[in-house]
Amino acid sequence: MHRRNALKFLAGAAAATCPTCLSLASAFAAEKSTGAHGGAAPWGYEGANGPEHWGDLAPANRVCGVGFQQSPIDIDNAIDAQTGGIDISYTTSPLRILNNGHTVQVNCDPGSQMQLDGQTFKLLQFHFHHPSEHTHQGRSHDMEAHLVHASDDGTLAVLGVFITEGAHNKALGPVWDNMPMSAGPENRVGSVIVAPERLLPDQRTFYRYYGSLTTPPCSEKVIWSVYGMPIEASRAQVQKFAALFPMNARPAQPLNRRFLLKSP
């Protein structure tokens, strides 16, 4: 598959299987204040408010239960394709951190962006899941980081980074050292600098597909790029996050008629 056709191939498949997806970009303005973790109705990861019930909790969440392009998915049986690279241009910024009750999230100052197939996406925030939301051939990693971007037309693009237990991760240090232990508003720590690019793996082969937010309202308007190579975090780092969020991962969803592409 030629590079110039790969993203169009995904978008065309998305439109064919979900015609309403093309109009979902306009909904981004309503979610922008909370990034990928919006949703008006109370929801969680277990019991009556768990993932299997999200679609019933509020009309706005209906696609969580009936959508055909939901995320996360299991990474398996990908199609080799000339997807083109991911052109990263991130800057450092002061730490802006919050615990929103569902994850620990770091909001990013303007200036960091990436390009996919010539389209610019601005980095809004990054956050974490325990265990990983995407699985690889049915296996979960210890954690997963999501770096959430948006284009000017409201299309979302998320980079997924697997995190596996291993060496201490210095890039996570500023976030972990200032991790809020309870839900609350954003805390800006001007003396602490974060460098989002240091969260990305050295080897950057990735998998790409068209999917959704992994939390309510599960809007199907996300271009996903999930790196195959994980980064490492120490056992103490994984356990510190797990103590706050023992489970904040949505189960893998069916791929259905979508295409899962693998970069060279």
C-alpha cells in the first residue's frame, strides 16, 4: 500500500462501515476541556457503571454499546503498509497535572505537535491506563500511555505507548513525583518540566487503525497509532499508579470490518 493512500484507505473504510463518523469531529469542542476523559454521566470500570454498561448510562454514550469502530482492540494480524512516518515536534513545558478520578492526566502547553500524512495534530494531553488497554496477540502490558492530539478540524489522533515492568523510567519521574492522590483540579507546577517525547520508544514501528475514545462517550473519530515496542517503568512506578487505579482499562473491542495497518 502506498504511503499517500494509507491514511485515505483507513478513512474510507471508516466511512463505509460507519457513515456517522464523518460528522463526529464537531463534537470535539464539547469534550476539549477534559480531553479524552469527558462524559457527563458517572461511569467507571466495574459494576453497574462498568464498560459493559457505558452505552446505557446516558444517551450521549450510546455508541459505546452499538458502535462498530470502538477502541481499544487486540493488535494482531496487521496488514503491512507504507503508512508514512509520524513526524514528532514536541517541546518541553511546565507540569500541569491532575487526577480526574479515572486516570492521572498531564495537560500540555501549546507548541507540541505531530504530522500524519501532511496533517498537523496538536498535543493536548497525555494520561495512563493500568493495565494496557490495547492488547498484543491477546496479552496485556503492565500499563499504557495515551498522547492525545487534535487537528484544527476536530479530528483526534492518539499515540499509544505500551509500558512494561523493567528499569526505572526517568521521563516518568516528574509526573510520578507529583502524582495527585485524589481527584481534583489541575495543579500547575512551574518548577517542574516535562518532556513528552521522552515517553516514546526508541524503535517506532507502529500499528494504525481508525477507532474511538476508550472512555465515554466513545466517539468514533480517532486515528490510532500504537507503537509496537514498549517503554519500561520500574515495579515501584507501576505499583504506585496501580495503588490509585487498580483497573482503569476498557477491554479490547472487536475489530469488525476495519483495517489494522503496520508501518515498515
